[in-house]
Amino acid sequence: MGEALSVLGKAFFASDALGKAIVLLLVVASLWSWSIILLKWTSMVKVRRGCRRFMRSYQNSSPLKMGVSLSEDDEMPLDCVCRAGIESLKEVLARSELRGSYSVLEMYFKLPRALTSAEVEKIRSSMVRAMNIQRIRLEDMMVTLSTIVTLAPFAGLLGTVWGVMMVFFQMGMTKRPEISDMAPGVSSALLTTVIGLLVAIPAVVGNNMITGDIDRTCDQMEIFVDDFLASLQLEENLYRPPAMEGGMTPPANA
């Protein structure tokens, strides 16, 4: 290991200005990619735990009761999407001409009447908007990481091609070039490709793992939106208050 580092150091100092600049740029890119990977990985671990907690609560409760057990953390995607759906439902019922609709939801966690197709679409649009906001938050900084993954090998290749070109140019200026004269230039030229691959390989592994977690979380949100709305429609037939305020009874359908 020490010998390898020594060879890399000698190759670096034997490089020209462009080669050194590319190596330093790749080192900065490596530090940047590692910071993104560690930050996003820590965040996705928290998200996965939050999704598991949410699904356990959701499976043991009704959609309308989820409002009292939601996390206030904006980094919990399913909680945020569910909160958006419940808030939109409350808004829809608050506009209802049927008196007491909102209070029935608050007291009994049941729907006082069937929802119209327009109201269901209103709730869906609110949940989809919240889902898109969460998707954007989850994908934050991933474009930068993908860019590093793509450009690092090309930057290394650029340095190698440039270095080899300079070696051949210097050979053409010498009447009898020796292999000992060519070796330092070739090794310094290959250094940028080595560094580029060392940057790209861990970055692509981290990028693929984090992207996979993000895709699975987004799939969970999409499935939850459909299941939440379907559960609301089932809730319509589970409960009818005997009487509303003012002696009014809820209609069978709206």
C-alpha cells in the first residue's frame, strides 16, 4: 500500500499543469461525492424506518384515524402524503352543506356521507402534489452525484490522452528516445485515469443504492395514495350517524 502511494505521488509530481489540475479536481469531486453519499444514505435510513413505522400504524388503523399518529417530521414521505390527504378531506367536508359533517369526522373518525367524484379527485390531487414535493426532496443532490459518476472517468481519460500526446510529442523532438525517458510521462498520464476510476466506482455504487431506495419509496407513496382513496370509499358504508345537528339525517349519497 505504501509503495502504491509512493508511485502515485511520484506520478503526480511528474505530471504537467493540466494533469495535476485534473487530479486535484477529481480529488475534490471524490470528497464531494462521498459527502453526498453519506448524507443521502443517512437520510434514506431514516426514511425507511419512518415508512415501516407508518405502514405498521396504517395496517392496524383506519385511514381517518391516521391523522392523530402522524409524524411532524417533513422528512417522513408517507406521513406528509397522508397528512395532505386528511387535510384535503377536512377542507372538503368543511365546505359541505350538510351541517356537522366536519364534527362527525373529528369525533367518530368516520365519513358522514359519500364523497363525490370531484371531491375524491380534489383529495387525490392534494396527495399527488405532496408526493411530488417529497420526490423532489428525496432526489435532491442526486443529479450532482450522477454528474460526478459520469464525468470522473472522462476527466481521467482526458488527462491520459493529453499526457500520452505530450510524451509522443517529446519523443518526436528527440533523435533517439529511450524507454526510461518515456516511462515517467506515460505513468503520469495514466495517473488521471486511475484517479478517475477510483472516484467513479464508489460513486456509482452509492448512486445506484440510493436511487433504488428513492424509487422504492416513491412506489410506496403511489401505492398508498390509491389505497387511501379506496379505503375512503369503503369507509362511506361503515358508519352513518343517527342524526345530524338540527335534526337532519345524512343523505345516503351526495
